[in-house]
Amino acid sequence: MPKPPLPTEFQGLPVVTAAQAQALDHQATEKFHIPAKDLMERAGKGVADETEAYLAEVLHKNIHDARVVVACGRGSNGGDGLVAARHLREQGADVKAFLCPPKKDGGYSELVQRNIDLAKAAGVPIVDAGEGSGIADALKSADVVVDALLGTGSSGKPAGAVHHMIQEITRSKKPVVAVDLPSGLHPDTGYHSGVYITAALTLTFGWAKRGLVTPHAQKYVGTLKVLDIGYPKELKP
């Protein structure tokens, strides 16, 4: 029996590939002159607001009594997570962020470094991820985890600090809010390499990515929401 065709729309918007999503993001900055920092700020604020709503509506937890662990990668997805951590802290949550170290040949991008500094200024503790980071202990008392480890630009099997954090998050069995897509899930196919996040809620930006709407990925994606982060209506796949 042939497989049913994948949906071409989700929430009334086109479904896109990872390459299309990255091209559209680039066009938003280059053609429509929307600063990348503004897109990241809106994405992170949207994640914070949806996480607060999840705490209230699903976990019946007031934001002022909530403990949140934010797991951040070294790239733009991690930057989104740092923005979310800052807003969650400002909204009243007890927040702790774990951040993957930069690659050995350089530091963080200017945009990620900017949001590291802003998060620290807002009172968010930021811990270097990896063995001995204490993430397992932090997860024990957390109400929810924000997965901002890997975005649509990632490929291959998660390794190093990312692998370690995915393992600890999975062991904790705490509910996860995934940023753009559950880490370890391929954005185009919805398959994984064995190291992956299972999310309760996935918040993707602008348009749903193809892998998120595949039938076999639903158990990893959980509830899927597309957040409007201010892409112009003229910007279309």
C-alpha cells in the first residue's frame, strides 16, 4: 500500500524544507532588512510565552513557582534558547541555562554572545554543558525543559555536550518544549539517528518544517505550533 502524501500545508501555511527555511530567513534579513537579532528576540520571546502557557494550562503551575532548565546549543537555536531563558526569568520563573562550549577554532557568534550577555544581566545562571555540569541534578527539580540544542541547520548524529544533554533530558522524563524542532530529528525526513529529544510541545518558526509533519515523527514532536516571528507576508516559499 502506498504511503499517504505528506501535507503541504500546516496551520494554513506552506510546509517547507530546511533549505527553504534557511533561504527565507536569509531573505528576511537581506531583502526585507529585518535584523537577525530582531528575529531571534521574537523567536525566544514566543518560546517563553508558550512555555509559560504550557506550565499554566498543562502542568497547572504558576510561572513564579516554576523551575525551568534551558539546554542551549552553540548556534542560532541556542541563541533562541538564551532569549527564552531571559524572558522566562523576567516573567518570574527560576531558570538555569546549560550552554554548549564553542568550537575550538573560535568563540560564539556575535548574536549568540549578545544574548549570553543579556541573559546573564537578567540574572540567568549559564553553565558550561558537558560531563560534570550538574544538569542531571538541575533536571530533578525542573518542571519543564526547553530544548534549544539543535535547529534546522544541524546534521548528523548529535555528539559531545549535545549528546550528553539529550541523554540526561531523556533520563529525567521531564516534559520538553522544543525550539524549532526536537534535537536529533531530521528537519526534512522526521527520522533520527538514535540520539534525539521527545518533546511534549514543539514550537517552530514561520512555517512548519517537512519532517515535523511526517506521521512517524508525531511521537517525537508532540503538539506542534507555528509561531509568527514577524516574517513579512510578501516572503513566501
